[in-house]
Amino acid sequence: MKIAIISDTHDNLATLDKFLTYTGQNPLGIVIHCGDIASGDTLQYLAKRFDGKIWAVLGNMDYCDSVIAAAKNFPEKVILFENFGQLKLGGLNIGFCHHKEMALSRAQGNSFDFVFYGHTHKPWQETVNSCQLVNPGNLAGMMYQATFALLDSKTKKLELKIIDRL
């Protein structure tokens, strides 16, 4: 299964639309959002237009009440965590959060194959023990180009996708 990892949308619907066009042409089962969706309207926009499940965590720039309320409108589709989320998929143990410090701490614990985080807007990947610690960049296109990561759960191959090159 292919999984998209996004972060730091910051209500930028133009780049979110480009991402959604990609997911429409390249079906994915899951989107993991590493925080800073920003508003509940943006989460609702994503939930209505993406066919799979959305696993998300709150970020420091989220209007939390608004995002939480939007998630409740899609209980079968959106799984929202406050600080740290995790899922098991195809033998992989995947964790995600917003801040690198928390992600690094979880990666050092040796219980995850991948830990994803956001906040810095800069795409990054490093190996911590046997865990891949990854920042997919930001979908808003702020400070760096708009990017997201794509993980194939069968092959464990991870790719960085640049929105303007899709």
C-alpha cells in the first residue's frame, strides 16, 4: 500500500489541490498529516476529497478546537491524535508527530520502523538506530518548496515528491 505523508498545510488550498490531483491519479490508502493543518475547514476539505483514511496529529499552528470539531465530522475517516500518533501497517510500525524532538525520542526507542514529523518545513531523512526519521517538508510551500513523502509499505521505499514537478 502507498501512504502519503504530508505536513504544514497552513490552509494553502492551492497546493493541497495539487496534492489531491496527484492522489486522484495515483490512488493511496492513507494520508498521514504531521500537523499544522491550520483550520478545521482545511481538514474538512481534505477529508471530503481524499478517498482513503487520514491519520493526523495537531501542530503548534492549528486552531485545535476547529480541527478537532472537523475530525469529529468524519469519525470513520479521520483519526486525530493530540501529540503523537502511530499505526501498524503491513508489518511496519509507523509513528508521527509535529516536533522533531518528540520524533527523535521515539525513533531512539527502537520500536518504530519510521517516525515522521513536521514543523521545520524542511524535507529531511536520517537513520536513528534502525528507524527512519523523516520530515516530508511542507505542503504550504513556505520557506521551502511544497513537498510530501510517499511510502510504499511493501518495499519500504520512501520518495520525496515536489508539488511543482507532479
